[in-house]
Amino acid sequence: MTSPADSPAQSAPTKHQELLSWVDEIAQLAKPDKVQWVNGSDEEWKEITDALVEAGTFVRLNEEKKPNSFWAASNPSDVARVEDRTYICSEQEVDAGPTNNWVAPAEMKETLRGLFDGSMTGRTMYVIPFCMGPVESDDPKFGVEITDSAYVVASMLVMARCGQKILDAMGTDAGYVKCVHSVGAPLADGEQDVSWPCNDTKYITHFPETREIWSYGSGYGGNALLGKKCYSLRIGSVIGRDEGWMAEHMLILKLTSPEGAVHYVTGAFPSATGKTNLAMLEPTVEGWKVETLGDDIAWLRFGPDGRLYAVNPEFGFFGVAPGTSYTTNPNAMRTIDKGNSVFTNVALTDDGDIWWEGMTEEKPAHLIDWHGNDWTPESDQLSSHPNSRFCTPITQCPVLAPEYEGEPNGVPISAILFGGRRKTTIPLVTESRDWQHGVFMGATVSSETTAAATGAVGVVRRDPMAMLPFMGYNVGDYFNHWLEIGKQADAEKLPKIFYVNWFRRDEDGSFLWPGFGDNSRVLKWIIERLEGNAEAVESPIGRVPADGALDVEGLNISEDQLAKASAVNVDEWLEELPLIDEWFEQVGERLPSAMRDELETLRTNLDAA
Ligand code: GDP
Ligand code: PGA
Ligand code: MN
Ligand code: MN
């Protein structure tokens, strides 16, 4: 055993002095038994996953079914992002804005110092150098995550580019985001560990000015894999604001038409609202092809030609498991079937494979559920947590676009989709009149809450640009940044913005639109609109498909259903107006006046309708 006082710098695989002294400083504070630098090798992966199996955190799956893959069950209290425990600790409270929790940075640092003091006792402190986005890009964005969780190390190795090659690329002085994570479960001498260490006290904290992240008490992906939501969205959005680009909660897909025309599209939908599915869908319209570039996060920067280019900073998919099947999302199934994956809070089959609700029509006769209990189809409980997740390498996706690796500076975006999960009001697809109107659509996105975050499910809330839980700064400033981006480019070079809703319901509660692969029909209309080949009609809320413009050939949907899915219902929209008024009140004085102008235009249009 090495004491933390033994400088980890001596065995460290880098000459980056500032990094070495920071690692030393955290080790002094958290007092781990030892420090281990993560190099990303196959031997290291084996060592770490073997140790996780030994500790009871992982169960190794059947090699024939899911090679090199693992099942994990969390503590039942640690299953989702904790928005009420997430803080943006900017110097000024107003810079965190009305939508984020805020504590002054000095005060939060003091709290954290107390919590992290000795928090890694009895454990290994891992140091994970990582890069969000390709290292070969013009402006690689580095991070280093310190964690006392081997589960986090294994998951980070899937989700981000990590290890010695990153450390080498960082050289002796590259800047990086400092990410500190502890499950908050120190072990006394000889104390037996539990399979999922965590703490009832949780803090997910961000320091935008100093570009730091400190996360305490949770092992769940969204709270603990700090390259993802914390860096690529919260701190990323702040860096983007300062440097003139955007960090967004968006999938990226490549669409090729039957004529061979290529378009890249991004889409922002709230957590558990269809990004992963849309990103890799199998089109049901003849001759169209979809390839994937990303399923959760996009960084958008201007290219030399004045167009917006999107890069996926991640290296894996951290997808919602339930509902994923060979029918709904065959490409996700093919990706995980190649193995090398971690499954958390799903059920375990008797032959060492995994299962979740919706994977197959027929339920297995017997399972071990995510609580570790016997489960049969007669059980009145779900076998898998609604927010159970697969964590799998993106490079295994059979429809990964070659540009994912081939274009380290990203792909030019033709269209941006915003969407939410709404039973009523929001039609299948609406085209914005211009950038500012599109920003208004994004700024007023509403959606029913899902199991991706703790708290009530199914409550309609505003989730602007699907970024409500991920904005690293004041929401009014964030809207203004979107408007400013629009002013920096010629209108015809900007992506066109569309608003979609796959989740509208009939009176009997059933979905009006079949969704999934059939969403390609909406994508087709969007691309045809960009190319000037599809008809639209003006409505009070924007342009909607003209009668017959949406390709529904071969689709099993009645005319009545299609009409209801696509309807702009003025009465429903009149009920929406006060909700938008209320939302803009909440945004407060930093709301750009252009957003109020758009709201007045909407009101006038609806009154005239
Ligand atoms: P993400 O978290 O935004 O990436 O969302 P996912 O793509 O993982 O989907 C979340 C949930 O919504 C899953 O249970 C999906 O089966 C379901 N879902 C995704 N797309 C559709 C759709 O087009 N229609 C319907 N009805 N459900 C969908
Ligand atoms: P999701 O990602 O958007 O795929 O649900 C995780 C999250 O947002 O918490
Ligand atoms: Mn997400
Ligand atoms: Mn997803």
C-alpha cells in the first residue's frame, strides 16, 4: 500500500506538471489507498472488469450471447440524474439564471472539501485522461476525470476517448477540464465493500468560470461519467458561449436521398424522448438511407464556408434500454450484440443474457430482475428500471457514418429538429419561417418528464432546446447566444429549424403516429422542403405539410389518425399561450426581446385564425 503522501507523480505517465500537482492535491484531500492512471489498454480493461466481477458490481454475461459484456445493478436509490442536486456555481447568481440551482463557488468549494476529505479512503483513485471529440480535430477538448469508482472507469472507457494516447496528445501544458468524482463511500480498514457504493448526500456541481466539475455521492452515468452531461453540455455550453459555438443536447444523423443527395440533420429532444432511436433509424420509405453520427450530444461550430458543422464529442451510446428491440431500433440491438458493453438496471436471463421490457414480444419465463429478485411474467413489477441503460461503443454501430472518424471537424448541418413528448397540441411537424422563429420554437419546447431524471414522470414542463437540465448559464443569455449565432451567418447557410412531435395521442390514449422507422417519412418531407420539392401551407404556428405532401404510402394509418397527428388546433394553442407567457416570466429580464416579438406574432396569428 502506498500512502497518498507518496507522490503519485513519480510513477505518472506524463510530464504535464500542472496536471501532476492537481492529481497530487486531490489525492491529499481524498486520501485513497493508491492512485492509478488509466491508460486505455486491453489488459487494463480486463483487470478492471475482472475486479468489478470479483467485487460483485459486475456479472459477466454469456460470451456467446454478449461477448466481453457485463450486467450491473445499482443501489435502487441511484438510478437517474438528480436535477435537484445539480448546481451551477457561477461567481454571480444571475449568471446561473432562474433555471439552475446556485450556490456561491467559495461556499460550495468549502462544502465539497468537507465531503471529499478522506472520501476515497480504502479505495483506488483512478485518473482518466480523456478527449471529447476526435483528438485530431483543430481544437481538441481535453478533460481529466478523477474517480474512486471502477464502474465509472469501465463506462468512461466506452463513452469517451481515454487513456495514454490522450495524455500524450495533451503534452506538457494543454488546458483541460478538471473533473473530480467520488461515490462518497470510504472504507474503514477491513470493511467489506458493497456492490454499488454511493451516498445519500449527492452534489453534481459545476464551476463555469474555472471550468471545473465536482460530483459526489452517485455512480449513475449522467451524474458520474463527467465527460458527458457535465462537461460536454454544462461546461461545454459556457465554453461555446465564450468561443462562439454551441454545445447542444442533439443527435446527429446523415440522410441520403434516392438521388444520392446527402444531408446532415441534428435533433434536440429531452432525455428519453427519441434521440437514440432517430439517430439510427431504419427508414421505411423506399430508397432513403440513414447513417448515425451521434445520439445525444452535438457541438456546433462555424466552418470556413460559413456553415454550421456538428461533431459528436462522445465515443459510445448510453441508451435507454426499455423499448429497444429488433422492431423499434434494430441498429441499437446489432450494436450491443457485438458485446463490449455494460448494462445497468436491466434483467438477467437464465442463460446469462439480458432482457428488458419491450425487447421481445414474448416475455422470458424466468429472470433475475434489477433488484436481484426472481421474476416471472406474472410478477406485478417491471423486470428493468424504466431508466435502465446500455453503454456500448459507437464504433460497433453497423450504420455509423464514415464521417464519424473521417471528418474530425464535423459535418455541415442542413436542418435542426426540436421535439418534445406531448399528448396534445404540438403537430407532427412544423417548419419555422426563419432562424428567429426557429429559436422561438426551441425556446418554448415543452415535454412530459421521463424516468431519466429523479422526480415525477409525465409532468409537462418547458424544456428549451431540450437543454433545461444542461444549460451551464443563464437561460436568457443562452437564447441570446442562439440569436447571435444566427446573425453570424447568411440566412441561406443556416440550418432550417423544424418542430416535431412523435408522441401525440388519440382520445383512447394510443399514439397517433407510428413513430420509429416511420419517422423517416417526416425526414423525407424536411429534406424535400430544403430542396424546394415539397409543398407546405402556412399555419398560425409555422409551415405544415400540404395535403398529400407527406409520404404515407404503405403506412398503416387512417386518414383521420394522420389528420389528428398533424392538426394545428387553434383552441389547444390558445391554451398553450398562457403557459408560454408564464415561462417567459420565469426566464425574466434577460429574455431577448425577439422572443417576446415572436410570442406576439403567434398570438396575433392565432387570434386571426
Ligand atoms: P433518448 O433518451 O432521447 O435518446 O430517447 P430514446 O431514443 O432512447 O427513446 C426513449 C423512449 O422513447 C424509448 O422507450 C423508445 O422506445 C421511445 N421512442 C423513441 N422514439 C419513439 C417514437 O418515434 N415513437 C414512440 N411512440 N416512442 C418512441
Ligand atoms: P438520453 O441521455 O438523452 O439518451 O436520455 C441521458 C440523459 O439525458 O440523462
Ligand atoms: Mn441525453
Ligand atoms: Mn439516448
